[in-house]
Amino acid sequence: MPPPKAEVADWPIVGKPIYAAWQMLSTNIETAIQTYRDKLLLVGDKFLGIIKSVGSSFFILIISVIISGILLAGSDKSETSVKNFATRLAGKTGNEFVK
């Protein structure tokens, strides 16, 4: 890792800590990892949580598309069944409710 430029230390508020951490990473990565171990683990846990959330959301999306496809494939039969059910429930106006 290349060493930081001197102007990084001049950044307001965060410049000096970033410069110190970057300098440590560029000179001795093992010490830097030991020094920032807890923070790195916390960031890693959050990153894995985000990946898990995105993955589970994508999985749910795929399952939803599959279920929609299955329901759409039998839509004609479903329409007939719903119309019959609505007719039994509401009489002659059942078909109007379905429409």
C-alpha cells in the first residue's frame, strides 16, 4: 500500500486519524491489523449482514417470480373458480364483483 500524501493530514476533523492509520497500514500491516482488529471485525460483520440481506431479498424475489408464473399459468382456471365462488356468495352480482 502506498504511503499517504501529506495533505491528507490537513483534512478537517478526520485528516489526522486517517493519516495515522494509513501510514501504519503502509509501513506495517500486521501491527495495523492488530491495532484496528475490533473495528475491522465490526465493519466485516456489518458488510456480511448487508450481503446476507441482499441475498435473502434476491432469493425472495426469485421465489415470488416463480410463484407468480405458476399462478399465471393456471389463470383461466382460477378465473372460472373465482367467478363460480363469487356467484355462490353474491348470486347474480358475483360476476360483476369479479370484473
